[in-house]
Amino acid sequence: MTEDARYSHTSREHNRLLLLALVQAWGGKCYWCRTPKTFRDLQIDHIIPRNPRGGAVQGFDVDSAENLAPICGPCNQEKGNGEFEDAPRVDAMRQAAMSHAPAVQRNLARFHKNDAVVKALLAVTAADLASPDVAESIEAFGAAIMPVFREKFPRVVDARYTKDYTRRFPPVEVEGRQSQVPEERALVELDAEGQRALVILEDVLGMPMPDALRDIRSYFSRDIDDEVKEWLRRSESRQYRSADLHGRPSSNRIGVYVYEVRYADDQVTLTGELEGSFAAYVEDAERDYEDWSPSRLADFDFIGPFGATYSREGLIDAYMDVGDPEENRWRHSMAMLDLDE
Ligand SMILES: [Zn+2]
């Protein structure tokens, strides 16, 4: 096995260790959508593709750690379809890869011991868990190993992990053009207590997590609309001379991030953050006289905490707060560019 932090064209075993080293260095996330993923859901991506259509990049090693990052299946597929021709973003990711490269090399050197334990653990990460033989062996050995892990490596057993309930939609055709429908982002972080609470929510209270997430979106949508309207009203005269909402904030996709699931007194409480965006016609209170138009269509992002408690009766208690939305000037300028086409 080669010990270089380079993509190998011959050794799958080496690439498996390299992926593990990359996943650790990049914080357990897909580098493109920034979604936390488990190791098994990630692959090695060449940030600048190995065979760019424009020909080879002179004097540049596409297989080095400086050009590698962990990517999730859906992002890899979209990237493969050539939908990511996003040069500024690729440049930024290359910068990130260069800064992560020393950590990748260090991680790899640590893993790259040819001893039996590393090889055995590596085999487990590559195993087909759907195969009954594999499942049987893992159950047998797992029962023997878990007490040791619990005692010696509690951090491994209690490690939080993220379940990804994001809903992705196929592209739709609008006026002859393929358009990507925004995904419905939904992530649930679970620690050991959260995993137990999730079982109670789903199996005892009869509320599958995807239903709970849908429930939360629709329950809070009126609150979000009201809170945003109220925030715009308060901003008038301070930040803005005038501010008029363009469409309802809840008609855009709402991201749901559940950071904690807890069970107590026959109730399961989910807490986390809601995230979304909206547009409004605003006129700045401090007018820039060079500006040709006093009023503009501005894009805003909001994010705020929420809590939702379920019992056998369903949703019995809920709160949310969208906080102070922030104008996204970057997206606004991108939208202007699009109009010029
Ligand atoms: Zn991704």
C-alpha cells in the first residue's frame, strides 16, 4: 500500500483509508452541500475532474489531496451531470482542500499501519451490510466487542450522528428549460438518548420522523409569515423607508434542523432550527443618491430556534422565533446577472 495522500488507480484499500482520512479532515460532511454524512455515504471526489473537457491542467496533480474531498452520492451524481460549472465555488473548494491537505496526510499516516486491526476495521467499513452472512457475523462479533467499546471507547459508542431526511426532487421543465426544484433540507442529529427518543416517537407515539418534519413545516408556516411581516414592519423607519413582502416566506422551502430529540413523561420533544428565505421590495432609509432606483427587490435569509413536543395526542406544544432576517446581497446580485441573459 502506498502511504501518499494521493488517489490510487490500483488500490481500493488505499482509497478506503484515504476517504476516511478525508472525511475526518473535512469534519464528516459532504464538501459540496455541507451536509453531515456517515462515512458510508461519502465518496472521494476530484474537485477539478480528472478529465476536464478543456484538457489536462498543466503542472497540476489532480490525484493529490489538494484536489480531493468527500462528496455524497446525490452531489456526485449532479456534479457528474455537469451541473456544477460554478467556477468561483470550485476555486473556493480548492483553497479549502489545500488547507486540509496536511491533516489528510497526518490522518492517513496514522491509519496506514498495516496491522491486523486496521485491516479488519477497514473490511467492516467496506462490507455489504445487506448481505445476511455479513449481518450474522457482525451481530456475533458486535455482541462481543460492544461491551469493550462501551468501556474503553465510550466516545465511539455515544458519537452523535446525523440522519438525513432531505427530500430531493427531480428537475422539472419550465417553458422548455430544465429547472431544479429546491430540495427540502431536513437533518436530525442523534446521540444515544436521541436514538431512544426517536424509537419512542416513531413506534410508541406512532409519528414517523418524516411525518413529524412535514408536520413542523406546515405547523410553523403561518407563524413564520406573521413573524417576518412583523419584523419588516419594525424595520420600517429604522432600516427601511418602506418594506413590502413579495410572496409568503412559507411558500419557499423551509429547512428543518433537529439538534436534539428527548423523551420525558410520555412526551417526545424535538428542538432545533428552522431556516428559510423570502423576498421583499425595500427602500433604504439612508438613500444612496447615486442609485438609479430607490426601491429594490431584496433577498432575505432567516434562521431561528424552534421546539415541538409530541404526545399520543399529536403535537401538543410548539414555539419558534425567526430572529432578525438578514439581507443576502450576494444572491441578489446573482439574480440580477441571471436577468441579463
Ligand atoms: Zn452533498
